[in-house]
Amino acid sequence: MSLDFLENLSSDYENALVLAGFGKFHFMLLVICGLIYLNTAIGVTILSFVLPSATCDFFMTSEDKGWLSASPMLGMLIGSYFWGCLADTKGRKIVLVATLIADGVCGLLSSMAPYYIIFLCMRFINGFNVAGTMGIVFPYLGEFQPTKYREKILCWMELFWTFGVIILPGIAWFVIPLELKLEYGILFYHSWNLFVAICAVPSLLLGLWLLAFPESPKFLLEHGECEKALQILVYMFVRNTGRKPEEYPCKSLIEPMRNTDRSRDKSVRSLSLRKPDELKILISEIWLHTKTLCKRPYLRNTALTCGIQFCLTTSYYTLMVWFPELFHRFDDFERMHPGVEASVCDVSPVFVGDSSFSSCDSTIDKKVYLHTVIIGLACIPTSFWLPLCVHRLGVKFFLVFSLTVAGFITVGLYFVRSSRENLILSCVFEALTSLSISTVYCVMVDLFPTNLRVMAAAMSMTFGRSGALLGNLIFGFLIDLNCIIPIVVFSAMLLISALLCWMLPTTGAAALD
């Protein structure tokens, strides 16, 4: 192969990625992005252990718990679009760093909140920041990967989410039972406060570690910064191969053809957002990207991904947040009525009208922690199944299969008669729906171009978080009154989501075959 031919190939970004090799750099990038996604799993589901633990300190009813569990979802709903636009204009890395550090700081502050309303507001801000992290980490990781490996690498992220689901109850099991009671006036600091603070620290550490990694070269190339993109590719080549920088065959990169104005892109990237005029420019950029996503050729994919996210997220995040609470209620019921079988809908009304907190006991039984760990462990087989078989079966198979089965599993929650049966169905539900969540993010990296990728993810996440917000409110208000309604609604949404996934186009390596 001649050198001229090699350099001609290297001027194309995809071929330049191939020439940069695949090795140590990609492994380290997967590790940090995976840990960020793991941390996101902790941030999203942390309230599942705070709800029963903080009941007495904040005098919470089921409705209060519903509002508290919905507050991060409301923050995600608003934050998804804000951070998505910044990531598509300012850069992936800088926004990831900002959201991680902001999430860590707010998490630490929320651990010291003396009142329910303050804690609720701080968790809203946490959700606002987590939305940016979750929406950007997949595009950031995917833009460093050659097409041949992209889908499989992104699918390995599901394993990190599973580890997050396992680690969270482990931390809670170790910290929350501690006899920590510090009180001074209106201020208090109990073991659950320490649990919230510990879960906030990884965000800060990951944000600082990410500073050592480069910006997405694909993003830089799309915004006309070819030299910087080439320098990053050279850096990847050196890390992957151990060879000298001058041995990298690619000497220049050709800018991809785009319909947008390069000078406008660069001016938007330079915004400091300190002046009203600059904020207007950013808002106009958001509107421009939104209109683009709502027109052909992107309209169909935009509508499908938004619908999938809304239906899937409504069911997943609601039930995952409430599972420990349901385990807690089953445990109390079985302790009060030994040998008596009861369904979720039979157990929950027992707690209605219990507004007296004078004899409140917020102690979580060890079985609740154990059951939640088991749910996480149940996800490990599917977490390996996805990346090992995705090229053979295709992502659409995983999405349609997992969501269809999860829909029928949700209906089964109405028929359980013990905490053990509830645990079995919860394990299957979590294993299948968490796999679907990660797979949808993988698909979106291939469905949209670089300059619209994060914004498209943000738009779909906005719909998803609105569903999660609605779902948590519905569950909080109806779980004690008529729990069959949310069960039927969530099951139907999962089945609708499966149908929409079946309509998605083929993506990734399968599309090249």
C-alpha cells in the first residue's frame, strides 16, 4: 500500500480513527466513562434508600415521598435540554466536567439540609446536573470509537450501570444502620445524611479525573478545529501503539461538509454566557437545533426516540425508586401479619392514614438491602449478554425482546403474594429495563450526526424525564389508594415502547453488513 493512498485515507475521520489504533487509550476512556455512568446510576436511584430512611426526620407522607422522588426527575427534565445544547456548542468534555463537579457539590450540600423543602430543592438541582452527565457520556465515548467497535463498546456501559445498582445498596447497608445522631437546634446529621454525602464524593473525583482526557476530536472537527482534532488523534495513536507521534500516517483532516455556518459555530463556542446578548445567542442556537431535529430527515428518528424514552423512563425510574419502599412495606406487613399472603395492592393501604410520627421507626430491615443487591446481581447476565451478542442479534432485538417481557412482568406485580415473589419479578424487571435504557443511548449515537447528537439525546431525555416525573407523582398518590392503575399504565407504556423500538432503523456495524 502506497503512502499517498494511506494519507488520502487518513484525511477521512473514520479512517483516521482506524489508523490511530484501538487499545490502551480506548480502554481507559471506557473505564472513566463507565464509572461516570455508574455514578449516574447511583445519583438517579439514591432516593430509593433515602425515602424510608428520612421519613421521620422530614415527617413525610406517601405524597411527600412522591414529590421528593419526582424532584430529581423535574431537574433532569429541565437540565437535559440546557446541558445538551451546551455540549453541542461548547464541547462534550467541558460540560461533563461541569455537571460532575456541580452534582458533587450539590450532593454534599443536600446532605446537610435541615428541612424537607430544602432537601427537595437540592435534589432537584442534583437531577438538573445528572441530566447533563447521562446525556453526554454516551456521545463522548462513542465519538472516539471506530464504527467497527462503537456499538459493542457502548453496550459494555450497561455493565457499569449494573455495578452502580449493586454498589448503592451496599453503601446504604453499611452506612444507614450506623448509630449516627448529631443534633443541634434545627440542624441534624444522621446516618442517611452521611450516606448522601458519601454518594456525592465520586462525582467530584470523576470530574477532576476527566480533566486529564481530551475533548472529542469528532466534535472539534465538526466545528472547524482540524489541528486540535489531529493532535488528539496523534495522542490516541501514541497511547494505543507506543510508537512516536511522527509515525502517525494521517497528516491532515478534511472538514466534513455541513449546511451550518462555521463562523457562527465558533462564535457560539466562545460565548461566556455572562451577558444577556450572549444568552440570546445560545437560546437562538437551541431553537435552531430544535427546528432541525423536528424536520426531515431527522423528524422520524426524533419522534421515535422521544416516544421510546417517555414510555420506558416512566416505568423504569418510577419502579426502581419505589422498589426499596415496597420491600420495606412488605417486610413490615409480614412482621405484623406472619403467615398472611398479600399483594402489593393489599400491603400498601395498611400504611394509609399513618400520620402520627411520635412512634415513627425509619429503620430499614436488612432484607431490604439484601433484596436490592440481589436485583443488581440479577442484571449481570444480561449486562454480559448485550455486548457479547449485539453484533449477532442486533440492538433492535434486545430492545423489543426486553421491553415486551418487562411489560408482562410489570403486570405480574399485581399477582405477587409475598416479598419473595415480589423480589423475583423485580429482578427480572430491572435486568431487562436497565438493559433497554443503555441500549437506547447506544442507538442514538448512530441515529444522529455529531452536531445534533447530544441535542437529540437531550430532547429524548426531556420527554423521558417528564414521564419519570409524571410516573413518580402518579405512583406516590395512587400506591395507597388504587395501585392497580399505575401497574396497568406502566405495563402498557413498556409494551408501546417495544413497538416503537421495532420501528427504529438498523444502526451500528449491522448497518454496514
